[in-house]
Amino acid sequence: MMDKKIIDKIKNERKIPDEVLTKLESNRENILNKKIKQEKNFRVLSRNSIIAVFVAAIALLLIITKTPVGVAIENVLGIGRDSGVEIVEKNAIPTELDLTSTQNDREIKLTKFVSTKKKFAFDYQFKIDDEKLGTLLKKDIKAKSDHQDIQLGFFVKGETKDLFQGVQSYSTFRLDGDTFYGSVISTFDKESIPENAELSLHIYRLAWMDRDEYEAAESKAFADPDNPQPFSVPTSLEYTGDWSFDIAYLPLNQTAETKVLDSNNVTNIVSKSDALQTTITFNAPVRYPYFPEITVYKNGVEISNSTINFKQFDQEKFEIELDLSALDKISTYKVKIEESDIYDTIVKEVGFFEVQNK
């Protein structure tokens, strides 16, 4: 999946040739009309050893994740920034751990973990004793990027089937002195974590590119705005192994019914809420060739520091995953749908709906 920041940059700053636009629009229409089958099997953020950006993927993108790239450190750190996790912790449900695993002379500590059938989140940390890593991380921070390339495995304890597939994974980092703090929030396409399962989390790889090399490659690739080129950047540093952690907490099983407080021009609103999030499917009349643009408000304030997974199944059917916990009976979430063109220019407001847990 292409990062939305990169998509926005391409759409807003680079002219796309007319013949490319025509082909992209044709492909998108075929997908929406089910003439082309779109298979989704998302693994982990940037699993390969190179980072590649393919301009031709823009109009084929059917899943948009609003993930801020340079989130400032706030009073709440790590996975506690997620509203679902925050509510769980406020209800005195334990998430803190003190598990360590050592591979290739490197110790990683797992400090928090929480899960439901469809979502899990965890915090981890390790000491930075590598001068090269420190340099790479400082370049990322200077560029306002907090993304972390991490490869995971996720199992029911004692079983060999890796559950970590068909998943949207959002991974970030921060630094404090000589300690690296990482956070991962992962949401599955469907309920993939068995009820009452004892779980085992594995970290297989942490990787970093050189920000200077990335920016130089990006500049070269877009030197000719009328003919942008794909580009790749090799991994500059990686840690590999099998850091494994047996989780002490079972998946949370709390659920809630979500009521629609208000709606306009949005139909067939169906929701399902668990302890970490609420999944909502709905229909909205978005016209081809325009794209849906989604804005979410929590208690009247636009959400800008949490993940919002949004999927388009066909021209008018959508699904959105909000960090509205089933334990939260107070907060209201408003979802506004607009139409935008390929350059992200809003052309029309389509409608909205507002929900709250009963």
C-alpha cells in the first residue's frame, strides 16, 4: 500500500500525462465494475529490502489509510494515543508487560500489548548502541517521519499458522536519550484472532533506509514532472532474528451496539464494535470518476493523530474502522464524505453520518 503522504505529494505537485490518466481511470472503472479482480493480502509495512514507489498505482488504490507521518510527541505516548487503547486502559484493563527476548546480542523488550478478534497493538523498546542507527533515526526525525519498517509474525501459542495476513499495520517510533521506543497498531480485514487464544508475537526484522538517499532518489525520479519514474532505495541497516514473546493477556471480548445519531445522504449503515474499534459499512453516492474523501470528527474535533482505515468495495459501498471502543459510551464520531478528483481537490460534499455506542 502506498503511503497517503506520497500519494498527496504526487497528486498535488506532479503533472500526470493525459495518456497515463486515461489508462488509470480505465483500470479503476474496470475494478469498480468487477472486470478486474483485486486480491488483497496485506502483510506488513515495507517488508522487502527496498522501498519502491510506483506512480501508476495512484488510481488503483482502493484502501486509504489516514496516517500522520510526523506525529509530535504528546502527553500520551505509544499505543495509548489510540482512543480505543486509551479507553481500555482507563477501564483498568491491564496492558503493561515486561517481557524480554534476545537475538544476535540484541535485547528487545515488549512493554504493552492488547488485542481483540480484529485488532492488536503493542509497544516495544531497545537500547541504541549503534552509531549508524542513531544517525539514520535523527535524519528521519529531521524530515518529520516517524515510520518504522518492521516485520512481524503472530501466532496462537503452539500453532504454526501465521495469523499476520490480511492486515493493515501502522508502525511508528520515537527516541528518548539512548532508547528506541516503537509502537505498532494492526487491524485485520476480518476477525482473525481466535477467542480466548493464548498468543505469541514475533519480531523478525527491523530495517532503516537513509533519508538522504531517499530524498535524492525521489528528486531524480521526479526531475521531469511530465514523466515521473519509479524509484527504489536500498536498506541501509537492518536487525534480523526471531524475537518472540508469549502474551499474558487473552483477546478482549467486550462488544457494544452502535446507534446512528444523525445522517444525510448515507444509507445502509451497519456497525460492529469491540473493545478497540468500531467497524462501519455504509453506502454513499460517490460519482465516477471522483474519489471518496473521508473526514472524521470525534466530539466535534477532527481526528488527526490516529489511524483511520477506510476501504472502498465498489463505487458506492464503503467500510471505515474507527478507534471507537465498545467501552466508550460517551464519545460521538462524525464521518463526512466528500468527492475529490485525482489531484485531491474537493468537488462536492456527498453526505455524513454520526454514531455513538448505546
